[in-house]
Amino acid sequence: MRIPYQVMKETFRDILQRHGFDSEGAEIASSIFADNSLDGVYTHGLNRFPRIIRDVDDGAIDPKAKAENIESLGAFERWNGHRGFGPVNAAIAIDRAMELASQYMVGVVALADNNHWLRGGTYGLRAAMKGYASICWTNTIGNLPPWGGKEPRLGNNPLVIALPRENGVHFVLDIAMSQFSYGKLELYRLNGSRLPFPGGYDENGELTYDPAAVEKTRRSLPIGFHKGSGLSLALDLLGSVLSRGNTVGDISAQGHESGLTQVMVAFSPSLIGDEGEAIVSRIIEYTESSLPAEEGGKIYYPGEHSYRVRQDNLRNGIPVIDEVWEKVIRL
């Protein structure tokens, strides 16, 4: 089944308003859910929507709470999300970082006590569409063992780096510090598919291609082995210091993933300009000129494949799992 983008967005918006969101918050949130689905990131769009509504109804998310500026220090500001809906607060934070960048060339917003921001690429793309480059990251609940350890002590702490392109096919790198994010593991499991390469360890301590086994043990494999482990730790350290917010350990001690720490850095479009656009194009063209490993294959830069999916879904409707859409309609 395929659902038109506008129908999906309006359905999300109506449900969100019935569950306590004001009109502005419902508009931002419904756009983010629908846009994630439009780009093919269903795990952080349609598939996640019923779970978010449950968290709102259970009181884990306050739909009326909005991010608040706590401290202004020139191009740097500290904000508090008051455990409101993560994507709405994160959108407010990246928008503010862009405002600061327009004044100072670079703007930084460190956001404490926010909830899950869903898809990190949302905020890099949001900035790129307005001509800003950006770096964004968040910490998470402990779901990744440090290299050499068995128990989760790190988050898979998604990192986003985005640059605008004049052709609209923006560069958006959105990566978790685990080989597969838990959303991606869920998607493979729901599709009844094996992982293309080992994603973590099973109960016997063996590397496995089974997404359900990794979900069960929560022993995901870090990207780059010890390098991903170190990068995850660095992101938690820097984010928590800048925001004065919760660390991965603090979040894990709660037993549920809320009150996260996020950082948004935006760079003014004037720092890019025509010369910067030419540099980006030259680098991407050089990268994509590599001989494909498989005959007839194509090399994509981060954000390019999502753009193609977006265009197809705009034309033909967004593919949905029937039972998930029916669950949303019942809400």
C-alpha cells in the first residue's frame, strides 16, 4: 500500500492535536514524521509514530513543553528541552543555531534534557535547505558496549554532518556509532531479513547476522571497532560538558531513554558561497568517479539516495506496512 505524503502528514497532525499538541507543535511534528517516511526512513517516521503516541499518553513525553534558552554567551547558547517532544525541540534548536550563525558566522546551541530526536538527518537537512552547513549530535541510553567490554556503557550517539548543494541534492551524513542503529535492526527484523554483515553479538558471544539476537543482547558492534567506541565516548563527553545535561550513564540509570543531550552547530551560508559550492562539487565528482565494485553499480554520496527515494515517494505515494498504517488510523 502507498499513502500520499499530504494524507500521511494531515493524519499525523490530527492525531497529535488530539493527544495534546498545540497547532504549532503538531505542524512541526507531523512534518518531521511524514518527511522521514518520505525519505524512506520508516523506522523514525510511520513505524515509530504509534510508540510516540503511547509515550505521550503514558506521560513520558510532555507535548506542551518547549525548549527554553537558559544561557546566552555570544555565538553559543545553552537550552533546556524540559523533556518535551524531542523533534520539535531539536528543530527549534537548529533554527536558533542558524540565527546565531547569521550573526556570528557560526552558531552553537547545546540542548539539555530533551527527548529522542527521531532521525538526526532531519536537522542537517533542515539547515542545508536554508543554505547552512551543520554538525549535530545526540547521546542516547547505554546500548553499545565499549570496545573490549560486554555491558552497554556507551550510546550509539548519532552524528550528523550536512552541507547544502545548489542542485537541492544536499550532502547529509547521518550515522550512529553502532554498525546498525536499533531502528535499522528493527527494520531488518520486521522484514524477516538477515543483516548484510555482522551487527553485534548473540547470547553465546558470537558475531551474528540476526537482528533479533543483537536486539536481545544489546551488544551492538561499534563502527570501526575501537574507533567507533572512542568516537561515541567523545560525543558524550563534549555534548554533556557543553550542555551541562545528562550523560549516557545518567540516562541509563533512569531505565528509559529520555532527558537526552544534543548539540547543534550551524555555519553561515556566507562561509560557503560559490567557491565552496565548487569545492563540494569537485570532491563529490572525484569520489563518484571510482570504478564501482559491482558491474552496473553506482556510488552514492550521503543524502543522494534519500533524495531519489523522496522524489519517487512524492510521485507514487509512501510505501507503508498495512498493519502499521491501520494501527495509526485506529489512533
